[in-house]
Amino acid sequence: MSYRLFIANKNYSSWSMRPWVALKALDIPFEEVLTPFDGAGPQTAFTSFSPTAKVPCLHENESVVWDSLAIIEYVAEDHPDLWPRSRAARAWARCATAEMHSGFPALRDECSMNCALRIELGTPSEGLQRDLDRLETLWCEGLQRFGGPWLAGERFTAVDAFFAPVAVRVQGYDLPLGETALAYAQRLLEHPGVAEWVSQGIAEPWVDAPHEQDCRRGRRVLADRRT
């Protein structure tokens, strides 16, 4: 078995982060292949490894899996510990992961991921506040129902990996959440796999102007950890 995980810049690519962190957390061997973003528009360089010209994309022998959630499910066929062992916890974790995969549109739009920047967000928009309220409800539900310290119980699983980029956003934009949710976000940031991704993202030599502009949007930059 030989997984090759194709990703883009660790500083920006939240979707690449999710399966990368999941595989790292469970010590599942894989080869990382990083292709940096190249400005706005279609990423033609990605067409050589991804049928959608998007990241992440996983290759194993003749198999090509081109979506982050599909990657998790594919790898879980051989590594079932990517999901919780309890059926109830596994069902909840899959629902929460799918909700992250398809939801939280204002959070994605207004708080684009950047591992290096600290940005003064100001008062959240109505849409962003709805997303934050739902995020807090979801996190607190999982932590209370399954006993923590991770969303579906005592082990870090795929559902935690899928919310790792949100923890980066919580820190980068100082998002207003309650004590329990903030403590969980901090645990995510301190997880070795998440911390490794973030530190490598900050150390990257590439700066992609469209991603930088999408994060800044004229807002005040409080800190840039690259400097």
C-alpha cells in the first residue's frame, strides 16, 4: 500500500489540511506531494494529478480519489480507526464531518484560512454569527455527549481533522466563541499533526496574492508570523 497525497500551500489550503492531519494523527504512512497555488483562476498545474484540478487528491496504485471526504472514507476501509469505534459516535462524527464539508458558507467566505496572519475582524456579519453559533452548538454537543477531549470521544478521529482549519481561523481572526469551544480549538492547535501543518505553512516560501487579498480585505493585520 502506498498513498500519495497531493496538496497545495499549507498556509492557505484548508481542504488539503484535513486529510493530511487525519493521516498524520493516526500514523498512516503517505507521501506528500505539494504543488503551490499559482495566482487566481484555474490551477492548470493541478490537472496532472487531479481530475477536477483541485486539491486534495489521493493516489494509490491505479486508484485516484479527488475529494477530502472521499479520501477519508477510502483510507478508512483499510484504517477503520479514522472513525470512532462506537456506532453512535461514528454516526455523529460522520454527520458533523459532512456538515463541515458542505456547510458554514459565511465562515469560509469571510475568514479564509491563513496560518500566518492575525487579522482584526470586527463585528461578525449576520451570516458569520449564525455559522459561529452553529459551530459552538455542534462542538459542545459532541464534547458533552461523548465525553471529550475530542469531538467524538477520547481519540482524535477524522471529524477533528475536518475542524482543524476552523481552529486556525478561530485563532487568526479571534472569533468569538464560548469557553468550551475555545478550549477545544486550542486543543486542536496543540495537536502534534495540526501544529506541524501550521508551522510548515508559516515557513513556506510562497506568497499567493489572491489568497492574501482574500484574507486581508482591507482589514487591519495585527501580526504576520512569517516576519
